[in-house]
Amino acid sequence: MHQAHNVAWESLSSNLIFVKDNRRVNPHRTDLFAKADAPHGQLSHFARTLQSTILEFSATERAKYPSKDEFPAPSEGKVFSDAILSEYCDLSYSSVTKKTQPLENWLGRAHRQGGAAAPSYSTSHGDLADVVKVLLAENQSETLMMLSNHPGVPLKDLHHLSWGHSFGWSHASDWALTAYITFNILLSRPELLENGRYREMQSYTRTLRFLTFSADYDAQAYCHREFLLGTKNEVASDKDKLDPFADLEKLDKYLKMCFRVLYQYDMLARECGISLDWEGHIAVTVNQLWGFKTQYLEDPKDNWITRFA
């Protein structure tokens, strides 16, 4: 398991039971199920250790760069290299193009209501949000830090975009967190890896679909498709035959990439002034995967948060 010395994976794994063709649920299904008496203290401990590990690495990464007032604000240049352009530009509906490569494009498209108004982005700038997702996957922190501190680039506006479904760069963390938790928990249960029993699990097959499906502005899925399908494009494939555990070295590199996306996303979000609640994000993700009970609470600052119940 990745970061096993820091993350209390066992606190979550020990509260999951594998049941084949569970007749207590309708429709019947095979999966890992949350123990009915799972102590929320253990689950909260898991969430907090994962949160603290992400925050620790985020702080270490942030220390590599200048303070906010020392970042340059160039008026021209390339947002991504020609090598990245070449790798992504031919993908279906790619947003990584010659159009989005120049910083001038990002500056010129930021909308201003009046001469003195602050620049803003909207749902018409989903392609720029997609580029941010690719930059996270490609470990382009320096560029992302420049963009987040540039007065002419309202990167925060691209964090959450929606027109019926959402497609902002927050999706980079949603996809990475789901993958990171799912595969680490499966690694903690070697009995499920024998003879591919994990492939019967609904949470596993649902995760595969989630990580690889195609939608508007879906660049967050590129890195997951590449690991699972061998291509950044969505392709018709028999997902029942996929075996992400066949090459454990490749899986380890993938999990490291997912974790890096999480802490670099945290760094970027905080640089943009976005408040994050990792403990709540983790609780929601685990609830969606395996049905652990959660509750909606008001914290001392009058914010509504999700926690394990």
C-alpha cells in the first residue's frame, strides 16, 4: 500500500467485509460492504491520516517556490511545452492545442465587465480548466503556481464549472482520490487479488467506469485511462479482463502519480484561496464506494461539513 507508514489503511480495510452475491441488498451484488458496527473513530482516524499526509506533502511542495508577491506575471510565453502539446493534441476533443498553449490566449480571454473590473472566466473556458488538469498530471507545478498568482489569470474561476454536469479542475482530485483509495484498499486485501476475485466487486467495476468514461472536458481521465486501458483516449474495451494488479511496479508508479496529483492540487487550490476539507472529501468518497454512514454537520465556523457517522 502506498504511504502505508503514514496512512492508516488498516483502519478502513478492517471495517470492510467481502460478501459474494449479498442477498441482504437488492439487487444482489458481490462487493466489499461496510461493517454495521464500524466505529466512526477508526474511520475518522483513517481520513485524518490521509488528510495530514496530503497536507504535509503539499506544504513541502509549496516551500520549493517563491512567496506570492515574488512570482513573475509575464505577458507572453508558453503555458505548456511543445512536448506536452505533441503528446495530447491529437486526442479526441483535446483542449491541449496550439490555441491554448500561448499565455496570451489565457490573458485575452479573461472577461472584464469594465476597464477596472477584475478578470473572470466562465463555463465557456472549459478548455482552460482541462489544461490545468493536464498540467497537474504532468507535474507542471511551476507553471501552475505562476498561473495561480498571475493577476490576469483568474484560475480560481476554473476550479468548479458546471452546465448540468461539472468539469472544473476540481475533478483532478475527485478522480485521483477515488483511484487512490480503491486500489490501496484492494492491495490491503490480498485474498481478493487471488484468481481475480476483486473483478466481481461492483465498487471495482463502477470505479473503472468512473475513471475512464468520456464526457465534456474530461482531461482528468487521461492519466487513469493510460494506466488502465493503455491509451489516454476512451476506447471500447472489455473492462472485465483488465488486471491492474498484473504489474505491481506499474501500479506503484500509478499510485504515486495519483498521490502527487492530490497534494499538488491541494497546493494549487490553497494558492488560489480555495478552502478545502479533505476529511469530508475522503468520507464522501468512501461512502460512495462502500456505503459507510456519513453525517452532515455544522462546524464552529458555520460551515457545513461531511464526517463519518
